[in-house]
Amino acid sequence: METVKLAKIFKALSNERRLELFQLIYARYQKEESRALKAGASCCEGVERMFTEACQCLDLSRSTISHHFKELENAGLITTTRRGQSCVCQVNPETVAAIKDFLG
């Protein structure tokens, strides 16, 4: 991955609240991925998180949380889609893999 893209990712994660939010989303992703592997599922890349669920424990306004989600999305760490009044997000496993490769 290009250093410009990696810099954008690390810049997005340099905000303490955004990092906490991503940790919450990623921890749920890992938990569900592990559960899917135990159940014999072939792939867990499509595991989805609801916006409200992912950020319940952060004491921030919806607009602030929405901004953090947008920054994480712009950095390629997550993807988000609207479902009615809910916002669903998915971890981007390719970006996470690129970070792991970079950190070696």
C-alpha cells in the first residue's frame, strides 16, 4: 500500500475518540469472524454493525459520531451504508491487512 494511503489511515486513527470507535467496531468484527470460522463459515467479510450499537458506550452526540464514521470511511477503514434511519458499517479487511503488513 502506498505511503500516502497509509498516512491517511494513521491520521484518521490519531484522534483518540475515533481510535476508540474503530477498536469497538474491529473487536466486534473479530469476535463474529471467530464465531463464523467455528461454525464452518467460509468468509466473514460481510459482517455488519449497526451505527448505534457500535458507538453505544461513547458519550458523544450523533453528529460527532457520524463525523468520526465518515473519517474512518474516508480513510478506507470501514464502509457505511444507510438502512432506513440506521447506519450500517463494515470493517474493510483489506485495509486492516495492509496496516498489519506495514507494521510487519
